[in-house]
Amino acid sequence: MQTLIKRLPIALAIVILVVMTGIIITRGAASFSRSTDAPPTIEFTWSPAGTVSLQDLRGHIHITDDHALNFKTYKMTLVEAKRTLPFPLADQIIGKEYDDDRVYFSLLANDPQMSGKDKLTVQIEIADDAGQKTSIERVINIKPPAFRIDPTMQIK
């Protein structure tokens, strides 16, 4: 009986060590085995609805991924304006979700490329950390500018 009492702490320590090792191994294996990775989702909406002037056009972008977004792969292309916009601070941001309701297009109102255009095609693409790309394209009907300043005009 004395011997059993002396060995009880050692036996208990071994049991605790085995249980803890089992927990660590199973949790570690779970973190290495990744669940099915879905590609990112992109939502882009704008207001006001209907045909809108570039001065009043305001976009809302929402991007999500189940693991992580690779912001270095983000591109927004404004087809008629012939412009591609990268993501600002792409090297300094990580995350699973991005949401911005401050996408303004008013600077395009006096862009010569937009002269006479009745639509603006917005293409957005991004990839996740696994390299899965998603892209969307939205066509916005726009009003031609009522007044446009000719940048080549000179005042004498």
C-alpha cells in the first residue's frame, strides 16, 4: 500500500502527460487539415439606381473569403475610361473581408475618355490566399455630362 501511494503521483503525471499530448496532436492536426476552400465573393452595388451622372454615382464594394484575401491581386478596371486601379496599401493589409461604401466616380466626369459615353463598365477581380480568382463585371448606365470643360481649350 505504501508503495502504491508513493507511485500514485508518478502514474498520475504520466496519465496527464499522455492526455495532454493527445489533445495537442489532435488540435494540431485539425489546424493543418484545411476545410474546403471556396473562392472569394465580390459584391458591387451603386446608388442612385437607374441612369445616373458620374458626379452623383457612388459605389459600394464588399469582398469576403473564408480564409484570407490576397489584396495584391485586387484590380478594379473602368473599361470606358481605360483605367485600372490597384488596391491602395495592398502590401500592408490582410483579412477575410473588405467593405467600402465610399467608391466615388466624380473625377471621371471631366475625363476626355468618358466624353459621349452612356455607360461605365466596372470590372473587379481578386484572388484568395490559395490563388483562387473571382471577378465580376457591372455595367452602369450614365447620363452624359450636361457641361464639359475642354482641357485643350486655351484662354487668350
